[in-house]
Amino acid sequence: MTKKEIFVVSAFKDNSVWRQILGICSTLAVTNLMLNSLIMGLGVIFALALSTFTISLIREYTPRSVRMMAQTLIIGAYVIIVDILLKAWLPDVSKQLGPYVGLIITNCILMGRAEAFAAQNKPLDSMIDGIGAGVGYTLVLLVISFIRELLGFGTLFGVRVMGEGWINWSIMVMAPSAFFILALMIWAINTYYYKEAK
Amino acid sequence: MGITPFVLFWAAIFTSNILLTNFLGMCSYLSVSKEVESSAGLGIAVTFVLTVTAGLNWMVNEYILVPLKIEYLQFIVFIIVIAAFVQLLELIIERYVPALYYSLGIFLPLITVNCAIFGVSLFLVIRNYGFLQSIAFGAGSGLGWLLAILMLAGIRHRLKEKLVPAGLRGASISLIITGIMALAFIGFSGIQAVQ
């Protein structure tokens, strides 16, 4: 596979969220505002790209028995960097994201890419695969948060778009809407893929 | 602060259910909920591990990380504590209660990567809970998770997959069911919210 193919496959064709149903926790939790989603997505891309690169770099020296632990620690180290960066530069966003930044560690997408790709492939390819998976994840976040912020607050990235008479849909601010929107999104994409397969 | 452990316990089950309002532990929730029995097994294991690790991580944070001023290592230390505890539990159960090991054992490795466990540890640091509050919050969150996965497993058991549109089968319909459950749980939120 060329590098471009690796990226496209991991970002769209085998997208972690809608094809493999991974990383749902944070997908749902941070999508009430577009800004939060974007920052979260960038954090995941950063942690994913660097951890897959590192894991792939030391893949031949890691004994199989401690592989999982080593991967978790590497991921953990990068997530701590993300957390510290956010606290320093974007304290407001960091407060709103709360524990979900730390939860990137247990985000199955990171472990999934480490196990499925980085443990067998060259560092640079793994990094591209990681960035691809991160971009795919961020896309899903942005789509869901676009709908939730627009209907729930009448704004996009905090900027008012809906007119004066707009009444906020309070359900979009609450938890259930995230479940519904993600479900409908997976439904739509599945249907599209089914058609293409036939 | 200021919420009694008793209130916190009930609130964690109903008004701020870890799964239905905080979306934690979704991965294993979606994949294991096909059968009621295995859901119950995993739920019980999660509840137990959550209660103990909430207490352990509270102590680690309070007596080791804070005095040494290395709170930034929280993420890694918490994960290690959880992984080590699960591993230890697996060994003990296998050695002394083999029957339980065969019914529950397969779920134990799944628990380390269950974000509900890690999430609860992070929540209790962020919200400044005391020791008893942490244990109550951990136990309540675990039971809330057990309740949610049992409900979904029960509904999925009765669901006739054939009547569901092809693209909606599997994860998507589970998400919609969960959404409706979450809506129903909002009804509890007038009682006491945890912040």
C-alpha cells in the first residue's frame, strides 16, 4: 500500500468510529460544542500519531508478554503531554473537557491502531495510519457537534448563526441526542456502503 | 463537596448514570450486551473493580501523588493501579475460586480497558471527593453501569433483528435504544444531581 492509501483506508474506509464502533465514549461526550470537539480531535491526532510512531519504532524490542503494558505507558505519556499543553494554553477548554482528555488513554482507537497496525509496520507508515485514524475520528466529532451546537445553542464555534427568533432545542444539549445522532449517522453510512457493495 | 456518601451512591446510579449521562464504558457495553448472562457477569466484575480501584486511586492520589507534587503523573499511575489490581484479582480468583474464574475470568482483561473504571478515578480527583465519597461514587457508578447493560441486554434479547432495517442493525440500534434509556433516566434528574 502507498502512504496515501494507508491514510484513506484508516480515515474513511475503515473509520474507527463508524466501521469498527471504537472510541464511542469520548465521541459522544465532547460533542456538545464544536470548539471542544475540534480541540479533542487535535489532541487525539497528536497522541495517536506520536504513539503509533513510537510503538512501531520499538516493536522489535518489545517482548510479547509486556506489549500491552508498554503500549499503554507510551500512549499515557503522550496523553499527559496533551493534557499539560491544554492546561497551559487553553485552560477554559481543558476545564470543559475535564476527565475526557485523560480518557484518551483508554480510547480503544489508540490501542486498536497500536495493535492492528503499528505493531507490524514501519514507523512512518504507522504514523500516517495513526493520523488517518485521528482525522477520521475528528470528522465524526465535528459532524455530530455541528448538529448539536447548531440546534442546541444556535451557534457554531461560539458564533451566533441562528436568527433572533431561534428557540434552542434543549434535547440537543443533553446526553440522549448524542446517542441518536451517532446512531443515525452510522445508519446512513452503512446504507451508503451497502449500496456500494452491491 | 458536601454531598453525603449515601446520596452520592444513589445519585451515581440514577441521576448521573456513568453510562447514560457520561458515556463511559461504551465499548464493552455495546459488544457484550448480546446476552443477559454475560452482561450480568461483566457488570458484577465492573462494580467490584470500580469500588476497590476508586478507593485505591483516592489513597494513591492523596498520600503519594499530592505530597510528592507529581499530580501530572495521575493518568499513568491510575492506569497502572487498575491494571495491577485486575491482574491480582485474576490470580486470586483462579487460585481460590476456580468456579468463579470460569464464569467471570474472561471478563477481567476487558475491565482494564473499560473507560468507566478510569473515568471514575479521574472524576473523583476533579471533584475533590473524600475517601468515603469516592467509594460510594465508585460502587454507585458500577451498579449504574450494571443496570444499564442489563437493561440493554434484556431489550436486545427481545428485539427481532429482522424487523430492523439492514443498515441500522447491530451497534446503531443499540445506540438508539440507549438514547431512549438515557431520555427515561433524565426523569430522575429532578431528585439530586451530582456536580
